[in-house]
Amino acid sequence: MELKVLTWNLNRASYRRRKLWSYMGELEFDAGFFQEVYMIPNEVRWNYHTFRGEMNTLLLHKDLMLDSMKRNYLEISDNHCIEDFYVPCRIEIGGNSLSLFSIYNYIGPADSDFSEFLDLLYNYIEEGEDLIIIGGDFNINKNFSPSLRRLALLAEEMTGRLSELGFRDVLREEEDPFTFMTPNGGKYQIDYLFVPEGVKILDVWHPPAGEIIETRPRLSDHIPLMVTLEI
């Protein structure tokens, strides 16, 4: 079966961002990885199961059976800060067990916490048997402030490690791979979607940057990325 997966940093999305939520509703996704989500309006929650974290959210369409979903945390750690980096969920779909991880590394927890989280994630991947999709905003931009630079370096290493573990970086296969535009017009890829190499990618879509950034009020400073997979 087909699964439409959307990843997008919504840029401090509050309940009042009506244009943003309306636009997002038109995308008709099955699984959404969202960052910087402050409050989700009722019309979105009516259509999606919601798994919340610290400014990080997974939305799963209600056509997917609720009984097949559950939180899927990594190995227990005494360091509770690592839970701030991700929101997990496991679903049964198309006869397969599918684990979803929405990730957001940001100023708050220390870079050592993020490093510990990554070690747990790699261990989960190496020992698990289910399909895994990883998406989110990894803040991979070494021009950021010193407080984010170390996190950016760790996230950059993460992309290489995931490639070694058999994941495809969907956006890097596009001709114009960026999802974030700086105020001076610079383009950087800091949003990602990784899928196992054995999963067939049917379609990759993102709107023109101007459709998101030049809208008034601006929808976000990030571009949504939607990928249709065959599960």
C-alpha cells in the first residue's frame, strides 16, 4: 500500500496560524513529522492521531487503525533529556511493522544528550527487525551560533551513519535539495527524511519556496517535503 509521509518545521505554529493549518490540511498526508508545534487546532486533531513531544509532533491519519499504534521508545536511559529530541510511534501497515521517529535537535538539552540519543537510535536500528522511517529538522548548518554548532556537527555525522545503516536520504536525491531559507536568501538542507533502501519511493514533492516563504503572513521559514512510499 501507499503511504504519504510529510516532514515540515512549522516555525512556532500556534493555534492562530489559520493559513498555515489550512494549507497543511490540503496536503492530505498519512504520517506527518512536524517541529516547532505550539498548539494544534481542533480541525487537525479531528483527522489525525497526535503524538506530542517538546515542540515535536507526529500526526497519523485516523484511517490508520488506532489499535495498531503505540509509543515506541528507545532503550530506557537514566537521562530523561534525550526524550526531548524525538517522538516515536510504531504502526502495523501493509503486513509490516513500521517505526516512525520524528527528530528535532535544538538549543536546550546539551550536545552530550543528543549524542547519547543518537547512540540509542543506532542500537535500535541495528537490533530491530521492523521498517524504520526517520524525519525532522536536524539543524545541520555550521553557520549557526556556537550553541547550535556542535549539535549541527553531530547531526551531520548522523546522516553519514544512517547511510551506512542502509537508509536513503530522500531530499539529497533531488536537484534542488533545500528545505530552509535564511533571511538573506541562503539555502540550507536542515530538514531530512530517511527511508530504508528496500522501500520503494513512488514520488517526492515540495512546493516552490515562494509559495511558503513569500506568502503574507509567511506560512513558515521551512519548505514542506512530502514523499509517497510503497509499504
